[in-house]
Amino acid sequence: MTKTAGTTTETVETDAGTARITWHAAKEARLVLAVSHGAGGGIEARDLKALAEVLPAHGVTVARVEQPWRVAGKKLAPAPKTLDTGWRGIWPALARPGLPVVSGGRSAGARVACRTATELGAHAVLALSFPLHPPGKPDKSRADELLGSGVPTLVVQGGNDPFGKPEEFPAGEYRLVEVPYGDHGFAVPKRAELSQDEAVAVITDAVVEWARTLG
């Protein structure tokens, strides 16, 4: 385990390989929010970084999780089953502080959180840029994963996400917040009516508000 200003990093052995958690601790934490990356990027994604910067001041410890394939330096994510195995192996470390754990992630990480939430005893699920379907293939829906989370779920989705625009999502027991103009990485075009910083603030404000309802 290593410590730098405001953060602690630890490695965790799982059946899928060595994972890594970067902790951003709240002084008086009431929740742990664990968030993992997608299949094409890491924990430096703008939404994950912003949550780690903002949430601790609101009583939420943030754990940014790197799946074993990413720690190993591989460029391609493994099959969903292997991602789930990695997440299961990380879970005891996430639960170690003794606080309710919100299971979350962006894109592929959001799918993992939804698929494993009930099994692992997650307090809730945060799904960032949930990939409702592959781009251009709305018939290949993954809505069953989202609808099957079994716990309070917040979806934060870009208004221009090719993996599923907000209006494509089915009715269900979850809350959805739209980031106007945002793509799958929540990037907004320069001509948009809100800046990139404002778009990121939509994400963090929504999560802060939602986290207050979780106790």
C-alpha cells in the first residue's frame, strides 16, 4: 500500500489477477463509492476523476478501481465473466471500512456493477455511460442487466451517447440523469450551450444529490 497527498493506493489479488484500488477518503465517511473504468480507458476518465475530487467533501469515500487486465498493461478487456470475477475479488477490500458500498463504474464497469450488485450486497449502483447497446445496433440491448441490478440505481448518460441515448432507455426502477450534448466519455462539442466543466458538474451534482438519499 502506498500513500500520496489525499490518496492511498493498494493492490488486491483476485482470481482474475492483480487489481488496484486508489482510495480518496472522506474525513467522516458514511458511504464508499467504488467506481471502475470501461473497456477502452482507465481511472483517469474525466467522470471518475471528478467524482474522486468532489465526493469526499460530502461524506463519500471514493475508490477508483483498476481491473486486473488494466493493471497488467493489456489493451483489450477480457470477457464479461472475467470482469465479474475481478470485481468479486476486489469487493472484500471495498467492504473493509465497514460502510455501505455503492457499486459503480463507467461503460463496461457499469455493466459489471449491475450484474453483481445483488450477489455482492451492494447498497446501490452508479452506472455512468451505461452501454445500452453497441453503436448502431439497438436490437442488441443490454437493458436486462440494468433492470436486474436489484438495488437503487442511478444512470448518468450523455445526451449524444452512441451506446444509448437517454430516450432509448426503457422504463424501470432506476433514476436517469442526462448530461446534455455528452458523448460516451461525457465530452461535449465546443458549440454546445454548456462548457466541458459545466457538463462534468452535472455528473458530480447528480451523484452528490443521489448519495444523500442513500443514508
